[in-house]
Amino acid sequence: MTTLLSPAFPLKGMNARADTLQLAEVVSALSAALDMTDGQPVGHSVRCGWIGMQIGLRLGLDETALHDLFYMLFLKDLGCSSNAARICQLYATNDHDFKRNSKLMDHSLGQVLHFVATNTAVKSGLATKLKTILNIAMSSGNITRDLIETRCERGAEIARTMRFSDVVAQGILDLDEHWDGGGHPLGRKQTEISLMARIALLAQVIDVFHITSGREAALREVRKRAGTWFDPALAGVFQEIAKDEVFWAVLESSAIEAKVFALDPDTSRTPVNDDLLDDIADGFAQVVDAKSPFTSGHSKRVALYTDMIATELGMEPTRKRWLVRGALLHDIGKLGISNEILDKPGKLDDEEWQSMRDHPVLGQRILSKIGAFSGIASIARNHHEKLNGKGYPNGIGADELDLETRIVTVADIFDALSADRPYRAAMPTSKALSIMREEVGTALDRDCFDALAIAIGRLEAATPQPSSEPVQDSSLIRATG
């Protein structure tokens, strides 16, 4: 197969010049996804950017340090999806609510006990709730350390994947360390903790308390935690900043994002070329896939199958590269869905199903804010739509689905069938293709499916077969193991 179908619509965003973008625009828009998965109100990362950069400027940090601080504040929660499934499993609760509420406590014994009692097994009966609380109480220190360690280490690793500096990565790694050594995961203290992390933790707590309870509550927490959680010198710097009404006016303004962008000290330092956009898309795909053990590697596999289909169809390289980014980020809206729903082994109820149906809309909302990703936004919105109009979220049909979306839809369904899911084991490749073939022409595009089947066949033919004794089919091993 070598004939390429004509796209149904102009490819918005594909021809946008990457080097005219500000890196801040890209990172700020994608940080909205981190806010969602960390249970924070919209704009949390941007507000932390304003707070933290004011502290950095008041400290007189040089341009390089301010540049690192700027991006560390946006990316501090890069690893936040990696412990979501574990939180749901341990605490039998909604991971978004759990994370949001946990940021309102100071880890004193009374607050911890109250938090665990009110945020554990929320929808379960009393017996299950008490059993879960008891199990947590017996190993709470280890649980907290492990959850934070996973989050921070994964976040630092992804930051490096996205080509941010070691200073940014170290700041993410140290985010939950406390001035008095009582934080996690390593119990670092005082100046052992990255300056970026000390500023970011302070900014984070200020925003959380300001957005929930107002200015005085934020100032009260700063004074209360100075010398324990916070570097007392930085706490003092913020208390001076807080005397300026302009600071609060910007923090509470709808125009805050533009004000924060203006604080990026050197936008020419990191040109946003195609290679960097690829790395950023890859990094955020890792954030998405870390959300659930059942989606581990999903976005990268969908990107691989998308590339295979597009190649079989004869798509030219520039267009294909743009499309692969769309495949990497097609599920970014899932960061806004609780793991209670994503990992549920049984049938979703009506409310849960509606939440799941919303993830394409959330994805579109995030990606549409980035000029070079505007076309990708339509892929995120429509990859669960079907040619016959029986998909979601909007039930649109063939006349409104472009070639790029049709390719990603086929790639996405193939991976969903051929990988483990909470409600069933993985299927063999042949069975997955057989099931999909029944939907060709009604739900799925025929040329895209045929291209996938041919590409998979070539891949299997090129894969060396074991010459030793016959073994049980790997799909059956996964189904029973």
C-alpha cells in the first residue's frame, strides 16, 4: 500500500514555525496537565511561577539561576502521576482529592490522623475503612517516603529527558525536603536542599493556602513553618514581598500568565526547534503513561503504530513527525481522570463513564493553547470518535474526521486490545486485528487498518522466532500470570 489519502481538513499547527515559539508558552500550557493530576485548581503552576520568581528576583539571582528557577517552578510536579495508582490502592480513595487535601496539612500528628481518617476508603464501609487505616498506620513512614521518592525521582528523570538542566532536575528531586530535615525522601536539611526546591516548596504552600483561604492564611502558614519546612531567610523575604499590594493584585489577576511569561529572563537561550518539541512531547507522554500500570508505555506504542501506519500510507516525513507528536500526547487529558476510574476492574457507573468521556475534551483544552500543537489538539479531542458517529465525546462521523485522527484511532485501539487492561488480559495480535477487522468501514478507516495489518505482518516476519523447545504463548502467560 503506497497511496496516501487526502486529508479532510487543513492541518492546523503542522506548519507553525517551532523556532518562533517561546519555551515558556509550551511548558506553561502543558503544566496545566500537571495541575490536574496533582489535584490543584487551574493555574497552580503559573501562580507558583509568579510567587517563586518574585522571591528569586528579590534574592538577586543571576540570569542563569532565574532561568532554571522559572522552569523548575512550572515543572516541579512532573513526577506527580507516577504515584497516583499506588495512592488509590493504599488509601482506597480518589488520588486527586487525596493529593489536594494532603497539601493543606503540616504533618503534625493531629493533622495526619485527621487527614488519614477523612481521606481513606471514603466510599467504603466502616470495617474496610478501619482495616485500611490500620494497615497504613503500621507502615505510614515507609509509605510516605516511598510515594514521595517515586514522585521526585521520576520527575527529575523526565526533566532530563526534556533537556532541562541538572539544576532543574535537582530542584524537582528535592521538592519535598524540609529545612529541619523532616522531609522526604532523603531527609536532607538546610542548604543541603537545592535552592530551587526551597523556593518552590515555599511558593507551592503559599498558593495552596492563598487559593483556598486567602492572603492571611498563606502568610500564617509561612510564619508557622519557617525554620521547620521553610528556609527562614526565604520565609522572611516573602513576608517583605507580601507587603506590596501589586504582588497580590497580579497573583489574583486573570492576566497573571502574561506577567509570568515576561519574567523568563532569556527566551533565546533555549530555541524551541523540532527536536526539542519531540523531547517535550516524549516527556509528557511518560507523565501520562505513568498514571496507571495498565497504560505503561501506551502513548509510545501508539506513537510507534502511528508511525508504522503513516509510513505504509506514504506520508511525507515532516507531516509524519508532526503526527507522531499528536500520538504521543493524544491521552494527555487522562491526567485529569482519577485512578479510581482509570484502574477500576469492573464496569464504570454512569458518573464514572461521563468522567472518562471527558478526557478528550481536557486534552484538547491543554494542547490548543500551544500554537505548534493546535492540530494535535483535534487529535486529542477526536481519537475516540468513530466513522459511524458512535464514538465520544461528541458523536461526530466520517465527514468530520481527518486522516491523522483516523490513523491515531486505529493505533490506539490496536494497543488497547493487545495490552493488559484492568478489566481483561492482553489479546494476541491476531485476535486484536480480527476484532478490529469487524469494525472496518463502519467505525474504523479501511486504509488505516490495512496499513497497520501489513506493517504488523512485516514486523512479525522480521522478528526472529525462538529455536528452542516450544513455549506457552506470551499472551496466555500474561493472562494467567
